[in-house]
Amino acid sequence: MASDIYSLGATLYWLLVGRAPYTGARHEDVLAKVTTGLPPALSLVAPHVPRGIRDVVEKAMSRLPASRFLRVSEFEYALAKHSYSKRKWSRIRTHPAHEACFTGNKGKSTLAVCAIADGRLPVLTIAVTHQPSGRNATPPVTASRKQLPQKLRSIFRNYN
């Protein structure tokens, strides 16, 4: 059923982002957003998520029921097809003065990627370090807040 597919997509969105796709102070506010709006784009709120997974979630949460997967098995197949990656990226709690932080694990190798506010608003510095040594994997990169999701996606692709 189309509503079940939507629910699966919304649940996966929540798992990937760390919060529900729609929020509001009152239940009525949330319901209005679900029926009339779209959640924030995964590419903006979860840049660590590969494009294929984002496409699967967006299709499952399509406004038009006919545009969603027809069966749960189709959803499962599409998700499985795009979910294999060498390095597993996940969002972690930010540190003081950090905008966004992620870790990427591949075997015994762990990388930390943090976007740090450096006082020259709106410029952020993105640092990629080996863990637990803290040694820089690359020289830091700067980005505006608007460029941040794109720069993070590029780093995640490069270190996959």
C-alpha cells in the first residue's frame, strides 16, 4: 500500500537525519506539513547519505502515491542496490564551535570530518582527520554555509 511505503521512507529519513521529516509545536502543525509540504531535502540535512539512498527515500516519500514504489519488495531491492559502501559514514554529536561532525569507518580506519566555525562568519573550515591520532588526512577546506553540503558530499565520495 502506498501509505506503508511512505511510512517506510519517512522512518528511513528519520534514521538517516536523526530527526523526524516534519516537526511542529502542535500535532495539527505536523499533520499540515505532511499533507501539503515536503521535508527538508536529504542532500541538505544529511550530506553523508549517498545519492542513491537519497533517491530511494525521496521516491518512497513522493507526494504522489502513484510515483512511490508499488511494493515493499521494490523498495527493499532499490535500497539494497544502493546501500553498499566501503566506508560507513554517520553523523555524530557536534563539538563546541562545530556546525556538523561525521565519522567514517572502513575496517580499522576511522576518519572524522568536522565543519568548524572559524570566527569569519559565514566561512567554515572543514577538517578531515584520522582517528584516534588526530592527524590531518588532507589540508582543511573552507566553505560558506551554503556550500557546506556540497563540499561534505565531495569529501565523503573521495574517502569512500
